[in-house]
Amino acid sequence: MATGNINVTAENIFPIIKKFLYSDHEIFLRELISNATDATLKLKHLSKLGEVTGEIGEPILEVKVDKDAKEIRIIDQGIGMTGEEVEKYINQVAFSGAEEFVEKYKDKVEDSGIIGHFGLGFYSAFMVADKVEIFTKSFQEGSKAVRWECDGSPQYTLEETDKEDRGTEIVLHIAEDSEEFLDKAKIEGLLSKYNKFMPIPIKFGTREETIKSDEPVAEGEEPKEEKIVVDNFINNPNPAWTKKPSELEDQDYKNFYRELYPMQFEEPLFHIHLNVDYPFNLTGILYFPKLTKNMDPQKDKIQLYQNQVFVTDNVEGIVPDFLQMLRGVIDSPDIPLNVSRSYLQADGAVKKISSYITRKVADKLNSLFKNDRKSFEEKWDDIKVIIEYGMLSEEKFFEKAQKFALYPTVNGEYFIFDELIEKIKENQTDKDGKTVVLYASDKKAQHSFIEAAKEKNYEVLLLDSPIVSHLIQKLESTKENVTFVRVDGDHIDNLIKKDENVVSKLSEEEQETLKPIIEANVPKENYTVQLEAMDSNANPFIITIPEFMRRMKEMSATGGGGMFGMGNMPEMYNLVVNTNNDMVASILNEKDEAVQKELIKQGFDLAKLSQNLLHGEELTNFIKRSFEMIKK
């Protein structure tokens, strides 16, 4: 038997490990399972090269929990170790910077990533154990089995032992403050969380399974059922993302989605299979879920793996922000198991991965659009928030999206931007040469304005996502001679000004007399009165919303950086008075001040009603007043 000191420059490595990893101490199981998996994969590789004597069979891993003995065992049938290898790989810990590390990270416990930085995967066992034993035997012919033991101090013992089979068994003697890990349900939950897709089968106890009996039965009778006890394997060693797209059918992708999200009842809209080996390694499958107009969908649904080992479901810095609303899996050996968020944001390989994912998603969307435009249009409402968000946040995605981003009309037609401009350019170009894109955000609330535009054969888009104001600003800044105006922003003749001028029936003197009369009966803090000469058939009073003010307020409400405080500005409207409408002339000529006031009030309330601005007591009084006027 040999004894010695573990080769560390810090006086005691173990309190450091416990202190700096305590907030994440459940990862000990992930680290030890990962090591066991590596040992098994190495054995398989050497066997293929002919360097292993005899058949290796189908090696598995096994995890055992003994609550009474306060032990957890991790057993593999992998490559094993000789005594010399134990000395090399276990006893010589590269931790020369331990003291410096403690000083550097004392205020950043949760961000330390100590194991990833210093290669201490095995030593994570001491986060939960006060004694660890290793029983191991190398695959090499003639090797002798050895037992290693350490009680959490730098001292260890190493001796020969009896072990017939190759592989390694690690025994954790669980510390009193970590006895929660002796709960089988907790361990099974951790195995499912971190090791659900490990490439080697992982056995954890047994389970009951109901099967049909082989006993013969009479015609028409159902076979009897019987319960049998089978090994409980908690992982799928060959998940869909590890296979080639040519090996998978559409149903395979749907089944894998169910495996990832068993509580998600809706099918994904479509998937994107990622597979690249240069200049970095990356595989994965991303799914587009139905999102509708929700701008606060649940993130953290994309799972990050390293060689099929779960790392995190917080993929910030790896997946572009606008794609974090997707679901699925990304697997890359180029991303360390234990990294801080700041590391991810600064790492060059990670930035390349992010750019690749953006490009791959854009190419997939373009392909879907070209191959089946009708189906793509049907899905538009469910995916537009992601695409519009991407157009705003990623310049390269914005450029690619010009080929597939859709602009639907109130009539249910869909155009990409170039198609839209080609269609409306002739009819919707104003006297200054600008093409005016009219849009509505609510078909019902803005119905009368939409109909007025239709009467002039104008095309009206339906843009109702919560970030549409930001998108419009972006489009106006990148497209020449194009402006967007919401259809209720002004009277239709003012939205697209042509050369024709409508002559007012009222003289300038009459208009100067009329305007203060109207203003006296309208709340000044919210309404600006404008007298306009319009078609005599147009309504006498029309309430419009100034495009600039409304857009700035909307952008402020959805994260526009404050917009100079416009989010706190009161609602502002224009009351446009049609000087060519006979009712307006009647108001001007009415001598009875009470009747004049009543006419203004009625016309004003009708205009408010058309904009859904009449509520409560005002609506009640309007109805009562309307009935009184009918009686007269």
C-alpha cells in the first residue's frame, strides 16, 4: 500500500471547492457521469482500433444510492486505470493558482466556473462527500486492480485490491450536510436533467413494466397482462440531433420535441437541423413554436449541451437574443461545461456560433418561403414576432429577411416589401414623390378609416405586432422615398397628398369665427382643432391621431429607450372639422348658443365613438341625447 500527499500548492483544496461551488453543488453528479462516459467512449474507440483484447460487449454506466450506508456509487465498464494512471490523473491536481483564484472570485461565487477553469471534474465529488473511494482496473492485459481513498484532506492511500472486471467504481461517502443527495428521486431528477442524452446507457435501479402475457387465450379474449421488473435506463443515448437529417422523418422530429417538452401540447410549426464541423463543431435542432403576438414568451427553452452533457438552458450570448424564443437543443464541444456569462459574451468561438445560427435560421426561413409560400403565409402570425425582432436587432438578418418577411393587408393578401412597393407605387405616391404605405393596427377599431382608403383603391396593411413602430422606423431609415402612415393618422386626403386642392365652402372670415366656437367645446389638453376643406360627403368631425406622437409613445412603451419622456405624455388627438360638410355650416349659422353647443357635442361624440374613445358616463349621456334629438 502506498500513501502520499495530493500534489497541490494550496494547503487544502477541498474547502475551496466546497466554498466556491456550494451554490451549484448538484453538478458533482454531472461531472462524475461525464468522466465515466469519457472512459467508456475511449474504450470503444480503442476497441475499433484493435487495441483491446477480446469483445467489449455493450458497456453501460450505473448509479446506485444506498441511503442506509450513506453512499452513492458511479460504476462504469470503461477503460479503467492502472496504479500509475491514478497517481498521474487523480493525485496531481493542476491548481497552482488556487490562492489567486480565491481572491479573484471571492465576490463572484456563482460566476466562478472553477471546475471548467482548473480541470477539477473528479474533485467535485468532495462538494457532497467527506470520503471518496475509487476501485479501478485498466483494460490493459495483466493490469492489477487498485483502490484509492481520500477523506477530504491532501492525504490519500493507494493499494492493490480485488476487482475482476475492467472499469471504475467511485464510492461517495456522503457528508452530513449533503444527505439530500441520498434521496433516490432527487438523484433520478439530476440524472434526467444533466444526463438525459448521454451517449452511454445509464442504469438507475429498476422499474415495473406491464407486458402482454405469452399464455394462449381463447378466441375473442384479450391476452393477460403481467408485470415484470426491468432495468431502469434513464437516458436516450442516440437523440435526434446526433443523427443526420437524411436519417430522420418529420415524425422523428416531432417525437423528439415531445421528448424535450412532454408537457407542451401544441406541435411546433417547423424545425431547423444544425450541423457544422468547421470552423467550429455544432449540432442541434431548433423548433419554431407558436408565439402569436406575445412579446413576453417564456425563454430558457433552448438546452445547451457539450457532447450530449447538459450545460444550461440559459443560452444568452450563444443564441442571438431574438432566437431565444425558439426551443430545442444546441450541442457544441467547443463550449466548456463550466463557464461564466461574461466568458461566453467575450469568447470568439461563441460569437461565430451565434452568427452561424442566425444565418442558418434565415436560410431555412427563406427556403420555407420559396418552397411553399402558401404554408409560410399561414404560419406568419405565429412567427412574425421572432422575425420582426430579428430584423430590428441583427443587421445581417434584416438584409436576408427582405426575401421572406411578409406584409399582410387587411384583405388577407401577403407581400414581401419589394412586391408591396411595386403594387402601390403608382397610386400611393404623393405630390412630393414619396410612396406612402398605409397600415392599420386594428381592423375593427379603424374600420371607417380603412373603408375610406379602400374607396380610393389604396392598399392598407395590417401591422399589429407590438414592435411594429420600431420596425417602421427601421424600414423608413433604410428604404428610399418610402413613408409609413397609420390609416387613422389623418383624413385620407391628407395622408397621401395629391396636387388637387379642395376649395372650402366657408370663407376665411367664417373659418376664423368657427374655430374658437369649436375649441370652446373641446378639451384643449387633449385635442387640437384643425379646419380642413374635404369632400362634402366626408364626416363633419373626424378624430385622428398624430403619427409622430403616437409612434413615439408606442416605441417608448415597448422599450424605445425613454423616447425623450414621451411615454409619460398625455394622449393627443386632432379634431379635423370638414368645412364643406353641411352640418358644420349649420353650426356656424346657428344663433341659439345652446343648440349650437349641442350640435358640436353630438358631432364630437360621434367622432369619438368612431375611434372607440367614448366610454362610461360620456357614452350614457350621448345615447340619452341622441334619443332626445330623434324625438325632436
